[in-house]
Amino acid sequence: MTATHGAPGPTRRERYEARARRRGSAIALGSTVAVLLALVVLIPLAPGWEAVKKSFFNAEIFARTFPGLLQAFLLDVAIFAWCAPIIAIWALVIALARDVRSPALYPLRLFAVIYTDIFRGIPVILIVYLIGFGIPGLGLQRPWNSPYIWGSLALILTYSAYVAEIYRSGIESVHASQRAAALSLGLSRADMMRFVVLPQAIRRVVPANMNMLIALQKDVALLSFIGPVEVLRQAGVYKSLLANFTPYVVAAIIFLCVTIPATRYADYLIAKQNRARS
Amino acid sequence: MRLMTLSAALTLAAGPALAAKDCAAGKTITDGTLTIATGNPAYYPWVMDDAPESGEGFEAAVAYAMAERMGFEAENVTWTRTSFDESIQPGAKNFDVNLQQFSITEDREKVVDFSSPYYSAAMAVLVRQPVVENGAEPTLESLKALKWGAVATTTAVPMLTGLVDPEDDPLLYNDNPDVIEAMKSNQIDAAIFDLPTALYLSAVVLEDGVVLGQFPADRTENPDRFGMLMEEGNPLRDCVNAALDEMAQDGTLAQIEAKWLSETTGVPVIE
């Protein structure tokens, strides 16, 4: 702006804004320090603080359990790694099924509606229990009755329902005129979906899907209910042997080390998208 | 806290008239009442029908016998329920003593107090008939090759990894019914429980359940002894120990054990 005037140095307006910014930063810094101080000073004043510190923030137990918990966390990462791509594909199938317009294929559409209703409506942990214990109970032989397989399936079924709805919102956000234009150019319905609608739709919902990835990363821990000893279960074992909750704090920190960078990345993607739109 | 000081003051005022039986006076969370916690649910044969008030079942019977020696009539005993986590969380407890097959360990003792042991538990291996037919035997060699499961919050887990050291990683569960479910669906071959629980599960819950063998209670490494759990520094502990020690000496504990946990003989010992 100033460059157009060619004036040397900042304008009065810019000086004012810089001052306001500095003042804002100072106040933010001051209030943050005040809150932190209050926390650091006040919490230890609580009568039970010593006991809480011993039970939740025990350095010795932290050091003893950290390697084992990190090892167990690898299992979380592995389960996440094989679930995520399957969810991405299966959810797309559901979303496309929900978008079919041909009357003859109405049952497909009905299936997609019922599927998303059911799997979004039941808590994940219940699905994990029911599928993880129920299906192997039918008499499957090893290794096909593995809790890893059926637990993962439970996560995949549930998360696909959510992700399918996200895809659908992306698909519906592509204006109907684009479909009409594509069809009038002679594209088949399949090609229209593949070359016109989906490339835009999927790109638009990347930030929303990042959120689902982060949620999935945490919900992998629910598989511990049907047997696998991942980080949450391992922390529970340590907790019961040591009668101390520090291992849970360690597990939480391990999760944060993964989810915070992922959350920041999602925020970045959303901000980028907003800039692109405006 | 204020209530306790008040009741302590009252006790002092009552003066030397109090007999030794009143060791617990003023030391319970509710004056004149002993509040005992058990699991939710409490399992057979420790508590019958999940009703500790009946005094039926090993732990319920021990609790009432102990309360009586501490000067609490049966009507002055109230029961409450806690999970394992609630019983070890920091802060004031809502029970005087808590008994739900807590194994006494050094690490746990750093956070809570335990009474003298009231039972020494042998650990036992529970399997289903088909596993036995496939050649499973009560030897460490044979046990190593099985697929194992256990309840995650028990001392069975270190026993499993330390003593049996199976080839496959064990699967761990929240509670007994989940372990049984995993056995039924053939996800695990064998599970480890304390012997009375294993006998109950094989007799009642798991249709084709077999107790394959036991690790004797008096094993030198890591013996499993059940103690009553109390808040750390609970002044009641001396009274509880005095009552339990008396019960151990005059044979009361052995009597109660014989009544509720009698069938534990005849299970092969694992070498």
C-alpha cells in the first residue's frame, strides 16, 4: 500500500498498527504468564497434591514404563496403518452408492443409507465388542478368528460410515451445473464422476478427513478391549502392577506426540483451503 | 477430616474404660461402622450371589469374622463397591478396608497399605477339553506352545511372562467373562486365574473347561497372597492385622477356607 506513495518509512497508520500489535502481544504474554503462575503455584497448594504427584507424575515409574509403552504403541501404529487405506476406499464406495440416481439401483442407495445410519449410531466400543467377540464365536479357525482382523473390521466399518458422509458432502458441494456440463460434453455418468466430480470433491474434504484420521489414531486403542496388548492395555497392566496411574500419563503423552503434529497439519490444510476459496 | 478429629476427641473423652476390642474406635470413616469394599460385581467363590451382606462366600465370611473381632456387630458392617482403579486412586477412600483378591506386591505397597495376608492363592491354568485332546500337558514345555490370555489387571500377567514365557504374545482382557468369551471363540487356548476362580469357571461357566494344572501357592518366586487394601497410613491397619493374625492362629481362617474353598486339592502341580 505504502509503496504506491513511495514514502520513506512506515506511515502513521502502520505505526499505529504496530503499536497496537505490540500492546496486544504484551497483554497476551502477561495474561499467559499470570495463568501459568497461578497454576504452578495454586495446584501444589491443594492438600492432595503430593499424593496426586506420586500417583500420576512419578518420574521413576515414567522411566520404567516408557520403553515398554513405546513398544506397545507400535502396535497402534500398525493397526492404524492397515485400517486407514481400507477405510478411505470402502467409504468412497459407500458414498458413491449413496449417490446413484438410477431407479433400478435404488436398493444400493438404500443400503448405503442404512449402513451409515447404523454404524454412525452405535458407539465404536460396542461394535468392537460385538464384532470382535461375536464373529470369531461362530467357530472360525485360526488365524481367521484373530481379534486383530475382527477388531480392525469393526473400526473400518464404523469409520467408513463417517468418512462416507464426509465424501458425500464433498460430492454434493460440486455444483449440479458441472455435472450437466460434463454430461452434455458426452461423458458417461461414470466418467463424469471420475474426472469431474470426485477430483474436486475429494480435495475439498481433505481437512475434514484429516480430523477423522486423528480420531482413528486414538480409537485404535479400543481394540485392547478384545485382547491385543497395545499402548492403552500395556499402560493398564503397568497401572495394576505398580498401583500407579503414571503409565496412563505416559501413554497420553505418546498419543499427543503423534496427534498434535497431525492436528496442526490439518489446521494448515484448512487455512490453505480457506485462502484458496476467498 | 473434621469428623475424624471430633470422633477421636470423643474417644479420648470416653477414656480408659474402653477395652482392647475397641482398637478400631474413631479410626473408621463412619464412627461405629466398618465400611468394607468389594468388587463390582463380586465373584463366586469369594462372595456368593454378588451379595456380601449375606456373609456367604470366602471373603464375605472372612470380613464378618474379622469385623466381629474388631468389635463391629454384623449390623454395623456396611458394604460398598469399588473398581480396582478406584481403590488405588489418590485421595480419601470411601472404604475402611477393601478386599477383592488383591495380591500383595512391593510396588503396590508403595501407594496403599495391605493387611496381613488372609489367603495364599495357587495360580491355575484353565483350558478347554479340545486343547487337552490336542496334547496339552501340565508341563512348562507344553504350556509355552499355547496361545495365552489373562485378565490385564491381575498379577497373572507377570507370572505368565515371567514363568511360562509363551512363544506367542498373550492377549489381555478386562475381566473374567471376556477371557472366557475369547476361550469359547478359540482365540486363546489357555488362561491363568487363581485356583478357586479357575475351578469355579471350569465347573460352572465354561462348559468343557478343564483346570490343567496349578502353580503351587508356596512357590518361592512371586507368591500370590491376598491382603486387604487400605489407604496408605490408615491407623486401622494394626487393628485389622491383630484380628487377622488371631484368626490365622486359632484356625478360624482355615475353617472358613475349608468351608468355601475346599475343592482345591487334586489339581496336578505344574513342574
